[in-house]
Amino acid sequence: MKYGLQRAKKEKVTSKGTPHVNPEVVTATSDEVKLQDCVDGTDWLQYKLNGELKNDVPGSHFKVDARVLRNGTVWKVSYLYMHEAGTC
């Protein structure tokens, strides 16, 4: 995600739309949950900073791996990796 945000900043674009997620639990303990998903980003489009549509090419499907850790009574994402487009 970090690299995608850096690239968007460099290209001066922003993405708008709704990602469709359906994560599955890979492993779980009382303090850690590992998740995996195939995010559907086909409703995402990129826009220039002035609001104009960059192009009409929608997003893609991509694999996502995540880890969530318990911090007291709160769960926080400690790891999130969004693989490249077309990985699932």
C-alpha cells in the first residue's frame, strides 16, 4: 500500500470508488489474526488532482495479506500487503 500511495503522489492522481472485500481468516489466536483476500478494485478509477478523470481504465483484482494484533482491548492492523494487479 505504501508504494501505491507513493506512486499516486508522484503521478499526482487519486483513486475513487469502492473496493469490494471478502477477507478469509488464515490463522487466528487470541492475540493475532492473519487474513487473506482477493480485493475487487474494478470500481476504482484514477483522477487527476484537478478532478478530471485520468483515464477510464478500472482497477483490477489483487491479493491482499494482512495481520491484525490485539493491543489491549483494541485490534490494530500491523501488516498489510497489497500485491500487484491481477494476482487473483
